[in-house]
Amino acid sequence: MRILYTTGDKLWLAGNGKVCELPCMRLQQYRDTLQSIHDSKLWKTTGTGAKFTGAAQDPEMEEISAQFCGIAAHGTEFLYTLQLDASGGMYRRELTEDAVYDGHIVSGNDVRLGAVAAHGDDVAACIRYPDGRSHIGLYHLPQSRCTEITEGDSAENAPSWAPDGRKLYFSTSGIARRGSDYVFGPAAAAVYSLQSRSMELLLEEERYDYLCPKVNAAGDLFVIRQPYVQAGDAQVSIGQVLLDVLLFPVRMIMAVGGFLNLFSILFGGQSLRSDGPQRDSQKSKQRSAKTMFFEGNLIKAQKNLRENFRSGEMYLGILPRNRVLLCRRADGSEEVLARAVLDYCLTEEGIVYSNGAHVLLRRPDGSEERLANAELASKIVAFPD
């Protein structure tokens, strides 16, 4: 079995005890094109003349915003959706390290695609809109025309096919709006029948999100369940409030010191602490907000790591333990199969899932095996050998 997954703007293939990065021709072509355009204009913004006229700029090219949004197995190849700055699209590629061609399905500045799933030449994809809405659309390859099967002021995501291809499973959330702002309601697990063209909610609860629903041949339903927290909400105990009050002066001093140290690193290239990092390059002084946000999340990841360590987990993940992989069997019984789950897929050998630090195989007998070390691995797809 080989496992394909993404980490941000990179594709990885794990199998036979090794992990390798799969180059993406579309992404490389895009970068090469932008680099060529950038290099052709360098003479206008560098040198003595540019300094004299005030047109001098940093010669380094701006960071490209690239992200893999979905992957689906399609025979001996795979489909992927990719967002490149403002342009999105869906492409196909052979599952080999030396593939030199990525086939085009659909792309454009008005195309924003998310998660994708395939059953033969029938492909379901998440169609995203700038106003927060997202719906499930159907493609029939090799055509690039899409038919949306969901509608309304809602957000549908993570489509997956029933083994017989007659139904589509996905998550759906309502959207509450106030002016230009909006929030998503709790995500429910839903199913759409292609025969009757009707949708049914399978799992719905105000306290939880039910994400990434999938069904196996036995009719068992798998979902990722996590507590629903509306943006801006905070669930804090009375004890935590009292502790925060007592520690407020200390935390204020630490926050001011930390801010001054961070300011010194970013704009002066030097840490105020003797043991702190010294960043002298111009590039490090202009770190993006995206990088800072990711690093900010690492503090929370460390907290989750400690909690998972205290619980006795063999393979420590960086996701909270209350984000669980739940199985509702055909007889109505439920079982939590794994905790701290970021993403997963169903295979003949068991369940392959990511906990944000590792890609793991959970066998039917409950034993686990680490397949790869991978930070924030998602869009997991399995291929038989």
C-alpha cells in the first residue's frame, strides 16, 4: 500500500518504508513563469538609476501563495486541486516520482476548488465562493463542465463516494451573516442520493462538528467529531479565570518582553536575549503574516502535545484529543477509534490517519503502525501496491 498526502504546498508519497516528495509540474511552471517576469523587470528596480529615481525595490521575488486543496485516487493516477494565488484548478497526474506531465481538467481565475473525490470518471468537488459559501459539484471526466448538487447559504465540504457510487457523503454547515461578517454553524454529516436527488442529514448536534464522513462496504459510517466552538467563543472554567487573574501581572511583563524581543528580531535582526535567535538576513526581517500565524499556533500545538503525552499515547500528535475519529456501525453502535485526528482515509488494511505529527495505520485489531513522520499531513489517499 502506498499513501499520498499533502503538507501545504508539497505532495508526498509514502510506501515500502520510504517517503519521497512528488514534484508538481503545474506549480513549478507557475513559479518559473513568475520568476521570469520578475527577472525581466529587475533592471527597472535595481542599480544606481533605480536608487536615484526612488524606484529601488527588494530584488527578491514575493512569496507565492500555493496550496493543494484536495486529492483523489483515479485508477493508476490521481487528481488534485490546486490554488495558485487567485487562480485555481483541477489536474491529473501519474503516481510516479518521474512523471513529467500534469494533465489539465479545469482552471481559471474564477475557479476555486477544495476537497475532491472520484468514483470512476465521476468526480465530486467542493466549489468555493468568496462570500464563504461552498457547494458540492459533479464533473464527468474528461469534461470540465460542473453541475452543483447543493445550494443555499451554506458550506458543504469533504465529499466522499459510497462504494457503489450511488450516494455522496459530505459535511454541511449553515452560515449566519451580519453585514459583511459571517460565522459557520455546527457541521453536520449529510448524504446525497444521486438516484432520488435528495439530501439527508445523518449526524447533527449543536455541541459538535461532524466532519469528513465516509462509508465502507459494510455500511459503517466514519466521521471526525470535534466540539463546536463559534468564532470568538471561549469555553473557560471558573478555576481558569481565577488563575488568569492571579497570573495577569506576570503574563503582562512576559508579553511586553516577548513583544520587544520579537520586534528586535524582525526589524533589527538581533534578539534581546543572549540565548535568542540572531536573524541577520533581510528575508527574515520581512516574514509574512502567514508564517507568524503558523508559528503562533505552535504554542497551542505544544500544549496538545503535552496533553497527549500525559494520556500515554505512543505516537504523540499535535491535535487536541477531543477531535476524534468516530465509527457509527450499521447496527447503531458507536466507537471512538482514534483521538487527535487531523485527517484519515479508509483502506483494505485498516484506517490511515494523521495526528498532525505522524501518518499512522490503525488495523482492524486496534494495533497501530507509523507509516511516516509528517507535520500537518492532510488530504490522505491510499493506493494498493
